[in-house]
Amino acid sequence: MTRIASIALAARTTAKTAALTLVLAGAATAQEAPASRIEGGAFSAPTAKGAGTSPAETEAPNTSYKPLLPNQTRAPKPAEATPVEVATVVKGLASPWAMEFLPDGRMIVTEKAGKIRLVAKDGTVGPGVAGVPKVDARGQGGLLDIALSPGFSSDRIIFFSYSEPREKGNGTTLAKAKLVEDGKGGGKLEDFKVIFRQVPAYEGDKHFGSRIVPAGDGKLYLTVGERSDKATRGQAQDLASGLGKVFRIDTDGNAPKDNPFAGSDKAKPEIWSYGHRNVQAAALDGQGRLWVAEHGPRGGDELNRPRPGLNYGWPVATYGIEYSGEKIGDGVTQAAGTVQPVYYWDPVIGPSGMALYTGSLFPAWKDDFLIGGLVSNGIVAVKLDGDKVVTEERIPLNDRIRDVRVGSDGAVYAITDGENGKILKLTPKGGAKEGGKEG
Ligand SMILES: [Ca+2]
């Protein structure tokens, strides 16, 4: 291990030495060879009961890169596929981006152009909620994720993210407001407040990231992108820039004192992890730890478990290539001071939203991450054992999937992308004794 890598390794555990990591991280570029992996742990191939003998992915890869670790890509699919019944329970959404269940079983949905809509339990789409700020809905931008305050039942607070028009371009912004309903399926936002702005702003229409994950400790994670262009992507490695990061903030937008770069004058104190490209899928695991799936370049979508202060590699190390076919940077899949992805997809799946499956309707998916695929046109079910992927199952849905949620009934709900967006409900085929009827 190089000196820099070993110092970075030692430094990652304490906030006190985080500034040291910061200084050295800049030096730990692709020129540093040989690569070290700070992922640690055992590297024997993980296996699972019920794993089959062939991968879920059947298409040829787009790159010639080889994985560093066993089961880091093309993990076996389960020996038995999960039979699924799919029903359309909501129709007529205009480019929906995210959904959440309200405590009473209704849904709250964002539409990219800037609408928040309530959806009744019978699937009726409401007229919309007034008071949403102006969004920049060009390209990948718009009104994006939504999350409920953990105390929503009493405080009625929602958090939402959007690409905000700014003086010099746009950027991802996180706001909160109180949802006040009108009893007719609509309502308005009150006490609107921007709590966090990703900076710098940039004139572009790509890679806004935007998933919001409320954590068990009352803090929020917000994922963002690096704005895609070659001119900006390098800022994913720059701790003074807000591009290409996962942030951790409190519900007023302040950096918690136990963040890895808190108190540093060279890094943004809201940063949790860095070196990300465009994270649009994020969820907590059963231990309350954050996991993300991120859009990579061609052949380089990744599953990561972001840990405080660590560097997830983009654009220095990646398993993907440019869509033109060119290599990215030095064309390396490992670099000193960067963390290997837990898993990667080549070809890409286009990870959108994700949820931890905790219901009882699908025992085969217990504790799996269900990841929406914009490119794979379905859901990708990833089973883990000890932070390693053991199986990957594909659930084809013939639609670009924008978000995935698990209902209190144990059914899986997937929101489809584009005009005429729908919400699909997945139940076990032939076995939906509970929750099989729409109510
Ligand atoms: Ca990475």
C-alpha cells in the first residue's frame, strides 16, 4: 500500500484527521499506482442459498474491464424466478419522478414540470398542491424527489428537491414546506423554506441527482450529480465543490458536527462522501446505513455504500467508458484512495429510485434492495450478504421505471417514466391472498 493510501485509510475513521484526508485525497489520483483498495474484508466469492448458476444479465458487456472482486458484477440470478402479477393502479401522471405513501395509504407524487399531486386510495389523481417554486424542467431537471418528515403525521412537513433556476444556470435545491390539504384532493404548501443549495450553479440540464433519504437519527441525506459535462465532472473529486457528492444535513440544512469534514475550511462541511457521478437511487438498509445506486457512464452503473469521508472514485476510476467508446481519464478501474463499487452493471440498468424490501408478500425479496431501472425497463432485486451481492434478479416491467416504493401491504409499487406515467402494483402471481384487491 502506498503511503498516501495508508494515511487515507487511517484518516477515514476520525473526523479530527479528516482534513488530512482532504489534503491527500487530491494527490491520490490515477497517477498513483498500483491501486489500493480500501474496501477490505474477505474476497472469497459470496454464495447464497437459492442462487442459480447463471447471471441475471444476459447481454454482452460494453467494456472489456474485469471486476476486481468476486460477484462484483453479473452475480447469479436466483435459481427460481419470483412470479409477479402486475396491475396498473394509477394512470395519467405527467412525467412523474418520485412517490411516497402518506401514513393513511394515499400517495404523494412529484411531476417533473413542477407539480406535487396527491393520489387517493382508489387511484384518483388530485388537481395538485399550490405553492411549488419555479423549477428548471429542461432535460433531466425539474421537480424531483419528495420525502416525508419522520414526524409527518403531526408536523405535515415534506421535503422536496428540484433543479432551481439560478442567476448563473441552475442547481439542485432541497426545500421543506408544510402540506395543508383542502379536503378536495388538493391543497397548498405553507412555510416554504429552502434548506440547502448545491453549489456552484451551472448552465446545463443533466445530472441533478436529487434523492432525499431521511435517516433514523433525524438527519437527511441528499444525493447530487456532477452536471455531466467534462468541464464539471472533475469537481466530484473537489471537496470545495458541491458537485458529485452525497450530503448529510439536518432538517434546517446545517452540517451536523459529526460529519466527516465538519470544521474544515477546505471542504464543504455538508459532504458525507464524494467522487459520485449522478446518484438517483438511495435507501437505508436494515441497519440504517445508506446505500446508493448511481448512474455511471456506459457499462459503469454502480452500487455503493457511502461511508463518511470516502472517495467513490468518479471520474478517476470507473468500470465504464464514454458513450462514444473512448476511455474515461486514464481508463482505470482502480485508483489509490478510492473505494471500489460493491457492485456494478455493464450494460447499465439506469438506476432511478430504490427501496429496501421489508414486506411479507414476497419472502424471496426479504431485505433485498429493489432498484428501478430506466434502461433495464423493470426492477432489479439485489440480495446482499455481509455487504456483498449474492444474487441479482430482474423483474421486467416493459417500462422505464422512475421510482420504487414498498406499501404497508407488502406490495411493490413502481412509478413509470414519461408522459402518461403510471404506478404499477406488484403482487405475487397466483398467491396474493392479502392485498390482491384494489381498495
Ligand atoms: Ca465509483
